[in-house]
Amino acid sequence: MQHTPSIVRRDTSAWRLQVWISFGLSVSLCAIGLAWLPGEDLDRAFMVMGYIFCLSTAFVLAKFIRDNQDKSVDTPMWKVVVWSAFFLAMGLTGWGLWRMEIQPVWKAYLLVCWFYLISNVFTLAKMLRDAHDADIAEARYHGRRQAMHEDTTPAA
């Protein structure tokens, strides 16, 4: 059987590696900042929960946006829940960071790490979804080719 080049566009392995490294780096930088964060234990716990809340709601928002990009497939109430959760997570985490009594350099570090993390979530979610869509498209293409081949092969 002759191998035909894929018609499905995929990300390069270098891009996938860069996205995973960047995501891992952002998670590590956040974890290091939160682990060494000076201040009250309750403030540190609040910030850890806030970062995790932001992380999870950003993944949910990325999926929601992608699922509804061509046509609306989710209920209006789910849209409210997804967007509200994301803004609530971002708002509460920002509020917690702003009100913490720590040096400005710590706040700046945590702020940059936090935004880096959220940015990487959207990039990682897109890359994973693109790979999934490419797998589906390629499977459909090969299924059609196989069906066409079976239709043109005379029965024995």
C-alpha cells in the first residue's frame, strides 16, 4: 500500500514541546512563588486555592469557547456559569493578591506568574484540542479512503 501524505494540518513537535515546557514552567514558577510566599498561612492558602481555581476555570472557559466557536451547543445558563466562574476566580485571586501585606516585589512576581499561567492554559488547551480535531479528521479521511477502496474492489 502506497503511503499518501496527510492532508490534515498538525502542530510541529517543536511547537508541542515548547507549549508543554512553557506550561510546566509557569506551573513551577507559581508553585515556587506560593511555596516561598511570606505572610500569613491563611493568605498563602487563599492564594493557592485562587491559582487552582483560576487554572481550572481557564481550562473550562477554553473548552467552552472552542465548543461553541461554529455554533452554540451549550445552554445559555452554562455560558453564564462558565464566564462567571472564570471572572470570579480571576477577581478573587486578584483581590487576594492586592490585599496581601507583602512586599511589592512579591506581588509583582506572583502577578506575572499568574498571568503567565493563565496564558499558557489557553495555549495548551488549544494545542490539545487541535490535536484531537486532527486525529478525528484523519480517521474520517482514512475511513472514507478505505470505504472507497472496498467499493471498487471486485467481490471474490
